[in-house]
Amino acid sequence: MGAVDLGGAKKSSGGGASWKRPRVSVRIDMTPMVDIAFLLLIFFMVTTVFRLPQAMEMALPENDPTKPPATTKVFEKKLVTVIVMHLGELDSLAYMIGTESPKPLAWDSLRTKLLERRAIYGDSLIVLAKIDRKASYSAMINLIDEFNVANTTRFTIDRYTTYDDSLLRLAGFTTAGPEGLPAPVFEESGEELP
């Protein structure tokens, strides 16, 4: 707290008429203010979020080699496949609805395409993302961010295989895969795709 020291009245040295005003000395105790400053500093350090976590939560399937892989039948029109291809310096996109032929897709129109399909099928929409091994890591992060912005709750990340590469070549895409891959065939009937 603050304390004021008034001291005693000084007597005049000369005649009787002159009287000097007493000198006031003020001493302020800074201890309580320092205590409050440190309490506020500790309070704000404890309650402030300095950096948000950068981790993405993903539900991964069980890895049990003794169990056969789980299969789920999906309505063809509810499945959207997004393929990320790596061509030179760029990562480009293609999309398929069901078993249709792949079509090119720009990165900035991916969200609108997902929102269109979500408006039709709601939460039952399933997105399958196939990412080329040579594609950049940021392409996968951007893809998952677009899924989250479009409120896509059901998506799967799968391997980009030679089957996908040959399917894209058949649709007219230039891919980074080797030339002369066999034409893709349906697994059930063994017939080549048109």
C-alpha cells in the first residue's frame, strides 16, 4: 500500500513570521501490484490457446490378418471416386460416379461437385479417394480438407493401382504409369471395359 511520511514541522530560523511548509515524502509499496500482475499473467497463460492442434482424426479399420476383409455393397450412384494423379510438377484430379468413365476435375470445383452429390444423397454419399504414390503430401491434405468443408462424413483412402492407371488411359488421360498396361476388366465377368 502507499504510505505518506509528513515528517515534523520545521521551525523558522529567523524571525517569527516565516513558516516553511512541511516536506511530504511519499513511499509506494509495489508488492501488491506485482502480485496482481503475476496472477493475471499466469491466468492468461493458462487459459489462452497458443496454437491449435494440426492433427487430423481418421478412423482406421482393424488390421487383423486372420479375418477376411469386410465387404459392403454400395448403391453405384452414391459412390464418388476421386483420383489424384501426379503429372510432372502438378497433381491433377479426375472423378468417377459409380462405374462411369473418369472425367477431369479442377481443384477449385471439387467442393461444388461434392456438395451437388451430397445434396442428392445426404449422409449416405460415399467418397473413395485414390491417390498416386508420387503425388505430393499437400495434395492429400487439400483433398481431405475439401472433404471436411463439404461435410463428407464417409470417405475412404485407397491405393492408386495399375488398374486405375489403365482406366484413366482408356478415358484419354495422360498418366505417369508405364505404357502398354492391359485394358481394365470387370472382376465379376472378366469382360473388358468399353
